[in-house]
Amino acid sequence: MEYFFLTPEEFRQRIRNNEFLEYEEVYPDRFYGTLKEQVEKQLEAGQNVVFDVDVKGGCNIKKFYGDRALSLFIQPPSIEELRRRLEGRNTDSAEQIQIRLNKAEYEMSFAPQFDRILINDDLEKAKQEAVGILTEFLGK
């Protein structure tokens, strides 16, 4: 996937023109999004497109493409396990970890809106399951 850098005003204009599949203003005047035109070019070229987006973006993409898209929600086995993993990394403060946990709980509330839920309790098993889910979907 290519990255395009736009000024905040250019981004807002494209929002008004409904040119994004999904977008988010992550920080004031700091936007991230997926342009419909770019995805369509890749699909027309026969490419499969994989998105790594937040839950709202995933829901928007699924709504736009319907059965042509597979939405896969990857989640930890539990919030407690996620806390253990984050604390084990020793990369974030206790406050940062709590912010991430709060966000994860919020995002997990969207899981039922996705086609499939994959629980990442064992990384190798989760990778194999993801490949199986994608292979099945692409074989349709």
C-alpha cells in the first residue's frame, strides 16, 4: 500500500467529497485514512487488499464492500491476559497500560460486528487459523 501525504485542508476536502473508505483524526489536524480510489485500483489489478485498521474503520470497510470483504477481529484471550502481556514488555508506564486496556475493552465491544473473531491465545495457532480463514474466504 502506498502512503499519500495531504495537508489537513486537503484531507478535509476529500472527506467532504466522500473519497475515504474510512478515516480518523488521530490528533488535531493529524488524519489517517484509506482512499477508495487506491483500493479500487488494486482490486481492478486483481490484487487482494488487507487492511490493518481500528474497529470503526473495519466496520466502515465491511459496510462499503459487504460480502466482497471479510472482517476479522483479532483479540486477546482476556483483558487480564492483555494486561499481563503489556506489563511483561516493560515498555509503557502503568498509566499508558491502563489507557491501552481501556481502549482494548472499548474495541472488544465491536467484535460481534465482525465476520469472524480470532482469539490470539497462542501466536502460532492464531497465525495458522488466520491463514485458514483467509484461504477459505479467497476460495469462494
